[in-house]
Amino acid sequence: MKAKYKILVLSDLKSATTNAIKCGISLAKMTDANLQLFYVRKATDIVEQESQLSAKRSINRSFIKANNDIQNVLNPFSKDYNIDIEYNHAFGNVKNEIKNHIQEQQPDAIVIGKRKSNSLNFIGDNITEYVIKNFDGEIIIASEENSLEPNKQLSLGILNGSDKPLKKELTNNLIEYTQKPIKLFKTTEQEDSNSNQSFSSKETVELVFDYGDNSMKSLSNYLSKSDVNLLCVHKMNTNKKDATLNIKSVLNNVNVSLLIS
């Protein structure tokens, strides 16, 4: 039977890859999705002032090595979690290759691993920020701490969004999958807003924290106490120039995986 969704993991095969793959597997199992990993590398990292023939040889060797490296990374996950993970890789301009691959594959969600530095940089070219600005589907930033893992129960939080409809079908499938009460995190600025978001029969718990300079610290404390491992943030929040709680601020200050919807 054909998978209902497509989930794409973007990776540079470095430190953040394990968390991204585990997060992708977890999402794929919860939503009955096809899972693919895409690895892209700058062509200039492979070819440096060589003759045309030498350059072709370097690229061919690099393609073979990349293929082997990807298989070595993915095979243990496929075996441990009984899941097929497709993969592809390319060398060239990183942003262009990712853009072309997204257009070709049309994924419903993209997963990117978050680095220890809490930086938005990915593969050295601000790819995380690029994807957030240009991809219309769900984007999941897999954290090292309190992250989604295969066969681990989902604990979902939603930030300042309980009064806005979650339009993406995949996100709504995750809501139906969760067994724990959904945590609705709101700042005091939105405490009195009318909530019309429907969560069917799911139990919800609303948690309100002060809006101000320490908002991120308060949110981080609330997330830790609430055992949330996936926090949903609406992309529309990034359009508010004066908003303290924007996606970049949340990503750089909280230690849970982020779902940007």
C-alpha cells in the first residue's frame, strides 16, 4: 500500500544526523509515511583546482564513498526499527540542490537535526533558515534533548497557537496519535484570547507564562516540567517584527524538538 505522506530528512552525515533520523523514523511510524534521507555536499569541498579529468575522478570517488557512508549510517536504523529508508545524495550548490530535490520529491515534512551550538546554521549555509522561509510543509528541527524517538510516546505542546487552526493534515494526525494531554503554552499577552482550536476528544492542559525579557527562560522551564518532546510553533509568528517569541528565538533557547507548521 502506498504511503500516505513523504518525510524528508536533510543531513550532512555529521553530529546531528542521528537525532534527525530517529525523529524521522518516529514521525514516519506515527503517520504511515515514506521516509527518505537526502545528503548534499558542496562541490568545492571535493574539487579544488584540479584538471577536468582529475575532477571527474574525484567526484566519482566521492559519490561512491557517500553512497557507502549513507548505507553505513542507515542500515542499523532500518534493522533496529524495521523500516525502509530511501536515500539520495548530490554534490553542488547546497541550496540549489536542496531546492531541486524538494521540488522533485514534494515532501509533506522536512526533518533537520539541531546542532549543539543552538545555531540555525546547517551544512554551513544557513540551510535551516532557508528551509523555514521557503518550504510550505511542516518542518521538524530535531533536538538532542527530549527529542522524538521511535517507539517513544509523543508528548505534544503548542505555543501561542491554540486559537489558530492547524491546517496541515500531517500535524492533525500527530495530534490524534498522542496519548498524553496536549500542552497549550500561552503568554500573558494571549491569555484572554478565545480558543477555537478543536482537538477532538484529546485532553488539553493550558499553561500561561509571563511575556517579557525572560519569556524564553520561562518557556524552557515549563517545557522541562511538562515532559514535552515536540513543540508546535506557527510559522506566521516570524512575520511579527516586534515579537519576542519568534521561531529563531524559540529554536535557540529551548531543548525540545520543534515542529514548525
